[in-house]
Amino acid sequence: MNIILIGIQGSGKSTQGNLLSEKLGIPYLSAGHIFRILSKQKTPLGHQIKVVMNAGFLIPDEKTLKLVEEYLKKPQYKKGFILDGFPRTLVQAKKFRIMVDKAIYIKISDKEALWRISGREEIREDETLMAIRKRIEMFHKFTEPVLEYYQSKDILLEVDGERSVIDISENILSKID
């Protein structure tokens, strides 16, 4: 089963992705993790990704598609995956060549997202207040149309992300079954 997790930064995608991975026995992958690894490399691509991410902008569609699809060719993803942070734009959703079985939208308010991120013990380099606000703005502008796209394909599941971790997990699992 190929599952996409969608939500604003701080919505709990990685928490739910890891729980789902454990319950369903398929690997979890964060697109952000791929980009953070690449941004640490002393290469032109690594530098470009670091600059774009730290400013809170999105990596260009074609580059994102290529990197994510290439990563998903690894053997551990042959039987399925749980992917978070991708697709972030309608272009990415439409051009993604791998079948998606379910898209799960973990919905939280902008205020809740800011509160959660500011309360984290370990804040990443790309989590400045300005970058977070920019990412939230980008989510509304570019990612909300992705929700409509998956809704039109009848694979979108929406869950209330402002409940307990366990409640959200149980809600997701009940909707997948």
C-alpha cells in the first residue's frame, strides 16, 4: 500500500507516519528528510536545497519529483511506503508516476502548527519563525489544491490532527481498513 501524508508543518505527519509504519509493516519516508540529507552535502545541489529550505520556499517541482521517485526505487519501498511532505504542489501530484492508494490529510490550524513547532525541544536550522510562516503560507497556496486533486480521485482521507496522538492514529487506521 502506498500512502501519502499531507499536513502543515507541525501537524504530526512524522509521528503518524512512524506509527503507521509500525502497524502496517511498510516503511516511512519523509521528503523533508531526503532534502535535509542532501542540504548537508557540499555540492551545488546541496547548497541550492539548503538555501531554498532555509528561506521556507519549496524545492522546484521537477527536481523534487526526480529526487523522490529516485529514492522510492530503493528495494525497501517495493511493497509500499508511507510518504510525508510530498507532493507539495498540484504539478507534483499530477506528474508523480507511482500509484497512490490513500492520501491522508492531518488537519490542524495555523495557530496550532506555530504553537507545536515553537514548543519543540530541538529546532532545526530550517525552522526559523520566518521560514515556518512562509511554509504555512506556501501550504495554503500550493498544497491545498493537492487535497482537492486527491479528493477528486476518491482517495483522500481527512483526520482532525488536534486530538491525541493515539486518537489520530486509531482514526487513520479505521479509515484505511
